[in-house]
Amino acid sequence: MKRRAVLLSLAAFLLLAGVALALAPPPAPQIDWWVISAGGGHAEAGVYTLEATIGQPVVGRVVNSTYELCAGFRCDVTVAHKTYLPLIRKSD
């Protein structure tokens, strides 16, 4: 009788532990390594997009339904071109 109670308790514990593990949220994405890229450009894979600048550590914005990563000095910059130096134009 005692052995049966122990086995039932163990089975119930394992069943509840399995359910708890199955319902646990997935782990957050991790970056376990880094690089310094040598060239600029555009890289895209699925929901991830990377805009890079020559000589800058990997930069850009990565967004999905849960997470957002924005790295580098170009991050969150709206594209607005202004002329800060004197502009010389050829007139006809």
C-alpha cells in the first residue's frame, strides 16, 4: 500500500512537472557572439533586417512581434538630407 502511494505520488509529480515545462514561455533570444563588420550594406533574414555602415560595429534595427534591437549611431535616425557645407552649382 505504501509503495503504491509513493509510485502514484511520483507519477503525479512527473506529470505536473511535464505540464509546467510544456507551458513555460520559450527562452528569450540571445546573442552569444559579436563581430565587427568591415563593409556596409543591407542584410535581411526573415523578420530580421540589418543596415550597416563601413567600419562601424554591426548596426541596424531588428524587430519582431516581441523584441526590438537597435544598435549603432544610425539607429532611429530619420532620413533627412541637409546641406551643411557651401554648395557650388554650375550655372549655364
